[in-house]
Amino acid sequence: MSVKQIIMSIQVEKINSTQVNQILSSEESHFLDLKSIDIKPAKLSHSISAFANASGGELYIGIDEVETDGVKQRIWRGFSDQEAANGHLQIFEDLFPLGQDYNYIFLSCDDCVGLVLQVNINKTREIVKASDNTVYLRRSAQNLPQKTEEKLARLRLDKGIESFEKSTVDADLESIINSLPLINFMRCVIPSAKPENWLKKQQLIINGKPTVAGILLFDEEPQALLPKRCGIKIYRYKTADAEGSRENLAFDPITIEGCLYEQIITSVNKTKEIVEEIPKLEGGKLKHIKYPDEVLHEIITNAVLHRDYSILKDVQIRIFDNRIEIESPGRLPGHITVSNILREQFARNGTIVRLINKFPEAPNKDVGEGLNTAFQAMTRLRLKVPIITENENSVLVYIRHEPLASIESVIMEYLDTHDTITNKIAREIASVSSESTIKAAFNRLRKQGLIELVPGTKTVTSAWRKVR
């Protein structure tokens, strides 16, 4: 498709002055950049490369920044027409020849001059170079060139193009060939095979040396060969503060070691044991906190299997009075982002994920579905779903000891800003699948004189509104 054909296919969306002001007042950040139409396409490619190689981002082209009496302000000055954006659109076609990983739209406003091009750039599986053949990476509001081999190697690991699990370790092969974890595992291998031959076939021994994956899966004590990068630390802080401190540690941190299979089982059981000792006041009575079994299991398993083992840091489980934090070293791999992590799949450590699934009572039974299972389990018990955030060098999952608002509260809050509500809408916003559960909530609110049926709506499409 030619650039002219692309231009003709781009939608023009009219926005209001409030939305314009929202754009003009936005702060440039890790996920947002504002550019003038005067920017050279080659310079624009720096931002495109940076967003694609980081977490993706949003780009507005057609916003000037002017300074008057030392005060900076932004002004909307868009393209005179769609074809005036030819050069800028061509750079996207050059950097993304398959036409994927980005989408754009023209924005117009009756009170503003010209069309602003709004571009959404997705995080890519591959490394994207700018037109100057340099790789850029978005950090805060900067596009940082990645020119050294060390920085490029780090980026390849972050994006999952290369995996540390395939690296070899200068260690005696006996550490895995005759280990107890491998002996137990080989009993389940079909057809039967000699341990060393099987390990070579699975690429866990390369050039006469064990790989990182082989050590992690089958060494009895991988922490001795890979110190500070493959254990689990559990902390219990007797506080609900944003951060824990040495003063509110309930006991010395617990270190979980051993092969990955044993680490997962032990850390899940220990975390569950500690959490269920936390008292919580509910209905005037002290009760113990309890999560669905699959929640802790799936989130801890995910943190162990998908972490970046090239980073010198252990997985950390921090248990507070009001939440659990599970921190996994390494950024989200490949094209995975916080917003698509429940829909998309990408295994940084493909060998580890595949082989640990062959263990008896495999911790990752439904490969790729672990986090979804945890979220669904929390929703079923009407608990707030976990929050996932990505930091500079880690992924953090927050599991909160908090119930969702009652269904009735969710319905009334929705009616504060909407005229009517249906059973279908109520099920979606209250995270409830049962029509009868929502119907019962509607009836309770009607008995309290808070809502009424909208006259003229049929049984199947019944709508409710606040009593007038």
C-alpha cells in the first residue's frame, strides 16, 4: 500500500476544546511525546524507535512549544491537510514494513488550526532502529541511544530475543547428571533414556557444559553455581505502609533455595502459611486472611519461570498487613506489556517453561494461563484483582487483602453518571457472571426505594434507573 493510499484510509476524528486542552497540558513521559510538524522525519524516527524498544507509547505530531517572557506553553498547530503529513507517515512505513505495531488517526477541532497526527506505537518483539541506524530506548521523557554492545545485549535480553537460560556454566556435569531432581524426573520420561543423552538432546548440555536452564531445573543447589540470581526471599512486614523497613520486619527474611520445582512448592506453602496467620477485623470479628489456592501458586510460579536470570537479584515476596508484593527481576519480555499480559503470551525462558511442565504435578499445568487463572479466582470470591506494574528492572504484582465493593454499591455508582443500567452492564462492571445474582441486587435496591424499572422496557432488556 502506498503512502497516499494509507493517508486516504486514516480516519479523521473531531474532538472538543476540553480534549484539546487535555493534550496540550499533558506531561511528556515514558509513554508520551509531543512533536511539532516541523520535526524532521529522521529525528521523529528516534522517538518511534525508542517507544517500540521500550513499552510502547503515544505520539502527537502537530503540537508546538513556545516561550513567552520565560514561560513555556504549548500550541495546537497541525498539518494543513492529510497529505501534508506524507513525509512523517513514510518514516513509519520504512521502520515497520509489515504495517504492524502502530496505528494512527488525525485529530481536528473547530477552534484549532490544522490536523494533529496521533500515533500509538506498540512494544515490538524485535529491536527497531531509527533511520540513522541507531537503536533508541525510551526512559522517562528521553530517547536514549543504545550504542554499546553491552546496552544492546541488555536490550536483546529484555526483549527476549536472547535468553540467559541458554548460556553455559563452567561446572561439573555431574552436578546435574546424577542429581536427585534429575533421577526423580527421568522416571517419568517416555521413552526411557540415559540422563546424559537426554540432557544433550534437550540442549541442557552444550559443548560439554551444563546450561543455565539445566542447572536451574536439575541441580540440587543451583544457588551455589548461580549465586544471588536464582533464589526466593520472603519478607513479612507488620505494617500497611507503602514500603517496609527493618523496624517492622516480623522476622529475618526467609531464603528459599533448591531447584526451581522445589522452590515454587516451598515458597507457595510458606507464603500461604504466613498470610493465613495475619488477623483481619471483619464484621466485628477477627478472621484470618485466606486466598484461593491458585492465586499464590500461579503468581509465584509466573514470577519464577518468567524472570530474567541474567539479573543478580532474587525473586522477592513481601507480605504486608494489607497486601502481598511479588517482584520478579527483569522487564516484561518481547511484545508483552502490562495492558496485554492477560491476552498475549511470550516465554522468555522457553526451555524452562517447557520442561518444568513435564514434572509430576507440574506447577504450570495450563501454560500461558497462570495469571488469568489467578485473576479469575480473585474475581469469583469478589476480591480485588491483582495489580501488575513494570519498573525499570522488574515486574511487580500486588495482591490486595481487599474485597470488591458490594454489587449494590457498584450499581448505584454507575447510575451517578449514567441514566440507566441493564443486567448485562451490571455483570460487566461488578465482575459477576450470574444474571440471577444481579437481578437479586436490583430487587434489593428497589425494595430500598433507590431504583425503579424504566417504563416500557421488556423483561429481556429490562433497564433500571434511580427513583425520580
